[in-house]
Amino acid sequence: MRVVVTGAAGFIGSHVAEALAGAGHEVLAVDAPARSLAPEAARRRWAGLAEVPGVTPIETDLAEDDLAKLGEADTVVHLAGRPGIRSSWGAGRAVVRRDNVLATRRLLAACAERRPRVVVASSSSVYGSAGHRPHREDDPLAPASPYAESKAEVERLTRCAVRDGLPAVVLRYFSVYGPRQRPDMAFHRFVEAALDGRPLPVFGDGRGSRSFTHVRDVVRATVAAAETDLPPGVAINIGGTDPVPVRAAIGLITGALGVEARTHSEDPVAGDAERTWADTGRAARLLGWRAEIGLADGLRDQIAWHRSLRAEGAR
Ligand SMILES: NC(=O)c1ccc[n+]([C@@H]2O[C@H](COP(=O)([O-])OP(=O)(O)OC[C@H]3O[C@@H](n4cnc5c(N)ncnc54)[C@H](O)[C@@H]3O)[C@@H](O)[C@H]2O)c1
């Protein structure tokens, strides 16, 4: 199968592109690393992808460049975009409109004629905060930040394309972590601080909780979606654990590193959910997927990656 992976220089996209190539697919990797929230890390992953057999990297800005070629694939896995709630406020609002909404609108238009299977990345943030039960995919959306609003709009655009005959589906990822995690994300910041001997920077009081999901589990779900005929327009939660308090995750990190759990509190991020919680029944039914990697094991995996980066002098 010829598969386009957008956002292939990204944290999740680089793993997905490698896994699809490893499964024998011909992968066209698409990214514009300069558009990344962390361009240096993106350029490093992009250079790494060029070495992977079966992957052809093509630098393309989805918001500007000609995308006609991308619509000729059998499957398009659309992971490109500007992630992150914090950076989406202020000037970030225009960035998420461009790299999430406009980029997706253009990509879907490029797919309109040949109608490849399309898998679109969305986010748990479209739900807002969870109450006393996990979020199900048919729950009403309550986006509370420009980022979450942009993802809700990406989903709406996808549903419109489905009405026009495109076999597209949406995966809602929940707090992904593991090797290559973006430098702005909590676990990345925690591990780096702990390895430096600094207090860990915690937004707010650290009482919030998350359905954390290891990137290898996310890759398995995404590859399964890329290889399966799913009901067009369906949204599927891809979430790992039941909600784990951020403070408990900090305990696991500092415990694994054998350091004292010293933290300092930073202002809470507006629009950040107090709790995310994934109901994954639909993922189990449609993809035969459930998360397999527990948080303690997964964090050890991420810590080993941070150590390897330091050993290479590439932090
Ligand atoms: N990491 C998570 O926890 C998480 C959770 C929910 C949803 N998501 C979504 O999953 C996707 C991947 O997330 P990630 O953490 O790997 O992010 P990432 O920033 O590491 O990867 C996104 C990639 O998209 C590229 N990109 C941005 N704008 C582009 C454009 N106009 N044209 C081409 N490429 C462009 C960037 O250069 C970057 O390499 C994103 O859509 C994100 O919103 C991620």
C-alpha cells in the first residue's frame, strides 16, 4: 500500500512512518520541519527518517504547497499540525488556524478526487474536562482553547469530506508520551529537570489527571486504522491508562531516577482539562485495540531515551 504520513518529522508521525514502512508499506513522509513547535527536534527526526528503508521524505508545507500528489496515495495518515494548548493562546491562535485548520482543509481537498482512505489525528482536548465517567466518542464536544477549537474544526471538516464520499476517520489521541516526546510536553520537561537536578516544573497544583498513552500503543492503533476499512466519519478514542494524577506520574519518574521529588509550581494553563479519561470500547470493537504499556514501564522507556540523547550530546 502507498501511504502518505503527514507530520512525519513529528513525535508521533516519525514513529508511525517507521512502523508503516516496517510493515512493508511504501511511505511518503511529508512535513515542513520549520513549522514545528520545536524545529530542531523535528529536523533531527526528519534526517533520521531519510535513512529508513521504504520511506521517501518530501518537504511540503500543507498550508501553502501543491498537494495534488498526496491525494494519489492509497491511504493518508494526517498527523501534521501545531499541537499544544499553552502555545495556542495569543499569537498561537493564527498558527493553529493555519497549520491545523487550513492545512487539513487543503489536504482533504487534495484527496477529494481519488478518495484514498484518510486517518486524521484529533485530540482528547475536544471534550474539555471529564467528569465521573470516561469520555465516549458521542459525548458533546467542549473545546476550551484555540488548539482544542482548531481540532474540533478539523473534525468538522473531516465529516464534511465524508459526506462528499471520502472514507475518512478521526483518532482522538490522549496525552501521548514515550521516546521522542516533544520538548514542550510535561514528561519531557519533568525528566530533563530531574536529570539536571532541578525542581520539576508543574503547571498548577499537579492534581490534574490524564489518560496517558504510550506512543507504541498509539502507533499500533494508527497503523491498524490505516490498514482497516472503518465506518466513514467515525471518531475513535485512543487512550491508555485510567486517569493517573500528574503527581503520581512525577513519583514514578523520580522513583525510577532515584532522585527526590522536588517540584515548583507554574501558572496553570488556561483551557487545560482537569481530567482526561478515555472510554476505549470503540477502539476495541473496531480496531481490536487496547493499550498494552503501563505507565511505569512506559516512563522507564522514555527515561532511557532521554539518557541516550544526553549520551549523544543531542539534548
Ligand atoms: N502528542 C500528543 O499527546 C497528542 C495528543 C492529541 C493529539 N495529538 C495530535 O497528533 C498529531 C501529532 O502530534 P505530535 O505530538 O507528534 O506533534 P509534533 O509537533 O511533534 O508533530 C507535528 C508535525 O507537523 C508538522 N507540521 C506542522 N505544520 C505543518 C504544515 N503546515 N505542513 C507540514 N507539516 C506541518 C511539524 O513540523 C511537526 O513535525 C498532531 O496533530 C497533534 O495535534 C497529539
